[in-house]
Amino acid sequence: MAKCLSSVCAVSHVAHRNDFLYGVIAVPARRSLEREKIDSLEKLSDYSEQEIRQLHGFGKNAMEKLKNHMKEHRVSFKN
């Protein structure tokens, strides 16, 4: 097996991640949004709170963090 050179590894092992809500909500909730093709606050505003709450990873904590983040950016769920 060949040795991994740090300059090569830094490039070849970088995981491409969606920065949407990174550091705001946990990975399971972010992945659920990704599966639904929700990658912006604008797209998120097309959904009701109830619809998002049904996704995997959206318990009380994740919803509270998400709602606070949306409030900071003056975005709300669909009624």
C-alpha cells in the first residue's frame, strides 16, 4: 500500500459538503433537507413547520435552532 502524502491527501480526501445550515443544526437534519433538495432558506420557506418537523432528525432541539436561524435572517415557514 502506498503512503499518503499530506499535500495529496489534503486535496484528494476533502469531502464535498453542503454549507447550508452547517453549524446550525445536526447532520441528520441537514441530510434530510438535502434529500428533499432544500438547500437555501428561500426553499425552506416553501415548507410548513409541520412538513419539516416530520423529516428525520427534526426533534425539538433541531427545530428550535432552525427557527432561531430563520428568524435572524427574516425568513419564516409557509403558513
